[in-house]
Amino acid sequence: MRVLAVDPGLTRCGVGVVDGLPGRRLTLVEVGVIRTLPADPTPRRLVAVDDELHHWFERHRPEAVAIERVFADTNVSTVMGTAQVTGLVMVHAERRGLPVTLHTPTEVKAAVSGSGRADKAQVTTMVTRLLGLTTPPKPADAADALALAICHVWRGGTQNRLAEAAAAAPARPSRIPTRVPRSSTAVTAHDPTRPTLPKAPTR
């Protein structure tokens, strides 16, 4: 399975492509960072990122796409740029009919290092080891994208297969008995066939 993973960002957007299957050796295909100038207008920066993403998709023909999930942050402008780039990646994937999976940073750290609290240095070290690289990938955005791709190969692929199997399985009839609403059995008006009970004497 070939995974294209994106660590979204408007100033620096990490992109990594990895080949692999769960339980088998992983292979680095390409890694890089798409950069834009903060001084440029946002529309121009988005077009630049979109153009570069197009080349990545066309060059590598991935089978799945993984994106780091966006979380709220104190820096609103950073979050907005990250969300905008995430949208661009989703559009490219959808146009090609590719499945998209969002992974949280904690999921990625746990998958790669075994701990959801691992720092960037630990994650980079494990990425270097797992991909058999001679030098650690730099900058951090590149290492994050590769960690995301590794996480998806090991976790996302299984999740996608489970979802596909569930969607393809025929619907089974429920074995839970249907309860009859009380309103359908309750007597709401006088029924002449029902015996009338005598009223209790009043004191």
C-alpha cells in the first residue's frame, strides 16, 4: 500500500510518501516540505500549496491519504491555515477516489514510538530507524509527515478494511423483539364490550 501523508500547514506543509503493509518492511518513497511566504496574500499561498500537492499526487499515485487532525490552538491564524490546507488535500484525494483518514498527533506518536507522549526527537529517531534511513529527516515537518504515513500503514489500513467489510456485509434482521407502544393497547374511549366495575361506596 502506498500512503501519501500530509502534516498540514500554510507556511510549512510536510508531505511524505511511504510504501508498506502491516508487519512488513516500510520503504520511503519521497519526503519534502511545501513552503509559502507569510508576507504573501492567503489566496496566493493556497494556490501555491495546491499546485505542489497536485504534483505530489500525480507523481506518486498513492492508494490512501493520511492527514494530521487539526486541533484548536491559541493562534487562530495558524489553525485557519492548517484547516485550509487540510481541505485542499481532501479535495485532491476525493477527486481521485482515494480514502482519507485523519490521525491525531497522539495516535501517530503511539504508533511510531509506543508512547503517545513521545517528543519530536523520539519520533524522529523512530522514523529514521523504521524506514532504515542513514540520516534523520529534516525539518520536523518532514519527519512528522513520515510518522503519519507509518501510523496509517500500521493502523489506518486495518481500519479502512474493517469499514469496507462492514459496509459490504448484508444487513441482518434484528433479533430484539419489537415492543408494542402502550398507546396501541390502551383503551382511550368507552368500550361497551368491557364490563363496568361497580364504584366503591363513598363515606
